[in-house]
Amino acid sequence: MQELTLKSHRFRKERETEWRRLEDLLARAERSSAAALSDDEIIALPVLYRSALSSLSVARAISLDQALIAYLESLCTRAYFFVYGTRTTFAKRIAAFFRRDWPRAAQDLWLETLIAVAVMALGAAVAYMLVMRDSTWFYSFVSPGLAGGRGPAAATEELRSTLFSDEESGLSIFATFLFTHNAQIALFAFALGFAFCLPAAFLVLTNGMMLGAFVALFASRGLGIEFGGWLFIHGTTELFAIALAGAAGFRLGWTLAFPGQRSRVDAMSAAGRKAAIVMTGVVIMLGVAGALEGVGRQVLTDTGLRYAIGAFALLFWLLYLYLPRMEESDEHG
Amino acid sequence: MSTVETAAPAGRPALPTERVRELITPEGIDLRLKLAEVSERTTAFFIDAAIIVGVLVGMTLLSIAAMISTGFQSTGITQIIWLLAAFFLRNFYFMAFELTPRGATPGKRAVGLRVATRNGEPLGFDAIFARNAMREIELFLPMSFLFVYGREAGIWGALAGTIWCAVFVFFPFFNRDRLRIGDFVAGTWVIHAPRRALELDLASGERAAGLTITQAEADVYGVKELSVLEEVLRRKDEATMQAVAARIRAKIKRSKAQGETDRAFLEAYYLALRTKLEGRLLFGHRRRDKHDKA
């Protein structure tokens, strides 16, 4: 008659089927998604979850069976993350990202973006002036691998041919390489921002210097306009993306140093998430820039058209990201 | 919220609370999340790294095979696929898996871990992106430094770089919640969320005949000893059971009866002790261990 007096045992016997049902539903939902469950099961899941929570609370109070409490804790934790997890579909999350999250996050980082643009422009101006005065400075700003034969030693005709060559074999390989390479650098700039902004600023600055050195090189040979077109077609998108990546990094480093009213931990996670949204956009922009650079530039050799596309791209990004829009209800996505 | 644990006298906690974190659900129950150990997370990471490297090697072999079989006609498309796949594996392998309802990569699943936000909110894409993008400075920067730039930098440069990288790599050891920089930036942490099977209730077994434990005999131990006994019974290790049975018999001054197995004795004793302790629990007293005489 021992079994009748052990209340915890009777308690477990009465509730066990419910727990197992919840476990089964969770296993199926976790394996694929909530779509794997029928409507009835979807409705049943939160009810079963609350009942399991109440079981956990009772078990902690009356049962000394460690295995049972551990089981209920793990079951409730899993169910909690499912019930209170993200409820929107993947497509809706993507739509919300483009419609609201990305422009809003970019607008929030406007000051950092301006600073990043200024740092880049500073780098470009300094490199431009130095290379204009003494062309050997070029090698200090551009690594030989990246220059690829374009340097002060090259003849003007050679330089001209690099701007309009259509013998680039696999255009799409080139585009892919450019995208992955640039995106990696942008991610790196973002992560480096954590170290109090300085390494990220350095990265943005060197990028600007490289730009300035190239401009100076081509301008000194009277190829300034053509080089502008060569650069403009993808450069507006790419450089803007790199400035945004730098801005995201600045936000991290600045918040780490000066968290403001909130605790450093809270401020950092808010800043990190906001910066991450911007960075997601940066990766997308670099994909576009890679396509423009790898394919568009090789196909279009008309300088005017190149300028037009580059200007259109810049205008598009500016309008898309910064045009004020109506405040929408802040549904959680 | 359960107040049983907090009712225990201060100073000697009933649970190893160092790694337990409070998460109160909207229903008002504390889930008592258990943080993952650095060692477990390292294991999980190496499993994931092995998967990534394995896929990369497999893909490289496949693309070489494809190039050879087509007589080097399709090098372009294979290169593109390879470049993109390598990029996405490096950057989005972790993100894609952490976006699933399980919130964990295969490596984390194997160890029984998951990612969660520290404030209990749903785990959004922004947080996942932030925590994984920081891998650039936690992992790839130190690696590229060690293998590539370190050689060019000279000894002092290499030393300075190593120290600088070490700050990022060993960050998890220097905070209470075992956060790596990615977790710190994204507002997440990594917790235990294993799938646990409901084990047999030890109180439901058949009781051996003639084995009666008296009230007085059951009244020598507390909850702590009961949970140790439970562990011993679940592990079913003969030598341990023998030793524990001998200890208990000595404590309650009872000799081994004719034909009585250690296992049967321990099960009977477990049941008696649990009945006794749970009975007292219902009246509001939790006897923590054998020293708790009240």
C-alpha cells in the first residue's frame, strides 16, 4: 500500500500522458517547423505547456525525484522557447527587414555614417595629394597584388586598357570573387569596431587612401574622367556599403566606451543588434556592387552610361535608406 | 514561483547555483536555466568546425572531379559555386542553424546546448547576425594573425598581436555568464537545453518481500543523501551499490538478511526515505541533509 501514500508518484502517474504528448509535439515542431502540426495540435501546445509548467511547480514543491524535476525543467524550457519564440514566417521577416528594419537602423546610425564618409574622404584626399606630388607614394597605399600592374611605372595606354578591357575571361567568377572578398572585409570592419572604433576607422581610412591613390594615378595621365566612370558604376554602392560597415563598427566601439544612461551590457546588446541589421544590408549592397562591377562594368564600356548607372545607384540607396517614411506600428518580427 | 529553494538557510545552497540563471516565464515560474560550460561550447564548436571543413574538402574534391570530367570546360561555374559556398559556409553556417526553432547548430545540438537571448525575448535575426559576425575578431583574426601576418610582423609585433587577439579569444573566461564577445554584443547566451527522456520512477518498482524499513531507520538522512542514492540506483553499478548499501546498513545498524540483494535493499530504502522526506515536505519542512536535525 506504499504506492498510495507516495503522493509524488500518483501525481506523476496522473500527468505523465500530457507531458509525453507535449514532448511529442515539440519534437515534431522542432524537427521541421510549426507547419508540421495540425491546427488542433497548434492550439493544444500552449495549453500543454502551461500545464507542464504547473506540473514543474508542483513537482518542485512535493517531489524529491531528481530525474523527474530535471525532465520537467528541460521539457518546459524547450516548450517555452517554442511558445514564446519568433512567431512570424521567414518571408514576413524578410519583408519587415526591407520595409522597416534596415532603413530605420541606417537612419539611426546617420552620425556614424557621416563620420565614416568623412574619414574615407580624408584618406582619399591625403593619398591623392601625396601621389600627385610624388607618384612613388602610390606603392605605400596600394599593395602590389591589388594594383595588378596598374602603377606609376605603367604606360598611359596600358592604364587606359585596364579601364575598358573586355578580355576579362569569367565575368561572373570575377563578380563572385569581388563580392565575397568585399563582404568579408566589411564584416571584419564591423567586428573590429568593437575594439574602441580605432581599427575600424583605420580600415575605412586605408580604403579611402587606396581610392585616392588610384584617382591620382589616373588623373595624372589625363584619364580622370574615364577612371571616374570605371569607378562610379559600382563604387557608389560599394564605398557607401563600406562606410555603413564602418559606421556599424563605430557604433559598437562608441557604445562600449560610452554606454550612456543604460548599463554597458544592455547598451551593447541594443547597439549590436542595430548594427547587425545595418550589416545585413551592407552584405546585400556588396552583392549588388559585385554584380555591377563584375558584369555591368565589363559589358558597358561607355563612360557616360557608367556615370549614369553609378549616380542612379547612389540616388536609389540614399532615397531608400533616408527618405522619411510613415511610422508603422512596431509589431515584433 | 517556488519558494522551496529560497527557504533553505543561506550560506549552503541546495543546488549548485553558480551556473543557474533565473528566467521567470510570463506564467511566473522560474525555469532555472543552466549556462553552458566553456568546455562544452568548445566541443560544440569543434564539431561544427569539423563539419564545415569536411563539407569544404568534399566540395573541393567534387569540383575538381567536375572539372576533370568535363575536360576543364566548366571551370567557371565550378569556381563560382565553390567561392560562394565557401563564403556562405564561413559566414552563414552558424546563422542559418541558429535561426531554426532549435536555436542551435548541429554541434550545439549534439552537446545539448542552444542560444537564447538574455532577457527571454524571442531570438531575432539581428541578434544571431551580431553574435556570429563577431567571430571575425574572435576566430579569424587570431588565426590569420598566427598563420599569415605573424611571420611578417617580427617578434615584438607578433607578441603584441598575440596578446591583443588573446583578449578576444579568452573573453568568456573573464565574465560571470561565460559570454563570448559575440554574446556580449548580441545580448545572448548559450544554455543547456537537452532533450531529456522521462526516466522510470524508482518508487514504482516491485518491492521485495520481507524487506521492511522502519520509520526510525528511514529517519537518518536528508534530501541531499536521497538524491545521491537516486543517482546510484539509476547508474546500476554493482560495486558502488554494494559500497553504498554497506554504508547505509552500518549507519542504521542493520545486518544483511538471508538472500537479500544490495539492489533490493537500496530500492526499499530509497522508497522508505523518499516517503518519509516527502511526507515532511508536505508539512512544509525540507530536510536538506543528514545534519539537518530540526
